[in-house]
Amino acid sequence: MNSVYRIIATAGAAAAVTLVAAGVAAAEDTEPPSSPLVEYIESWPPAPEWCNARWDPIENAIEDSIPPRYEPEFDAFDDWCEGDAD
């Protein structure tokens, strides 16, 4: 009877370790969800040629004052406007 308990305990421990490892692996692989605004900006057609020239001075002036909460949206617009120039 003792061996039955050992087998059950071993199987239970192995299952627990497997579930924990799967949970950690799943947590590491997920990317933070993209906001609807970021998705919308990424769907835009390429920016006009003049966009980067007009956007650079604005970006340089406000870049350091963007709250972390809005950085993904700011970066999405920046990437769109700069296009291949960046």
C-alpha cells in the first residue's frame, strides 16, 4: 500500500511541476496587448515624404516628456512617420 501512495504522490508532483513550468513558459511568451490606437496607426498607408522632416523637431521637443503609459502610441506614430528613414 505504501508503494501506491508513493506512485500517486510522484505522479501528482510531476503533474504540478509540469503545470507550473507550462504556466511560466506561457507567461514569458506573451507580448503586452497592443492598444486599438497602435493597431490603427499600424494600419495606415505609408507616410508622406514630408512627414519625417516636419515630425523630427516636434519629436525632439516632446520625446522625453511622454508618459510611459502613452509611449507605445507615440512610438507607433514615430515609426509610421519616419518610415524607412529611421
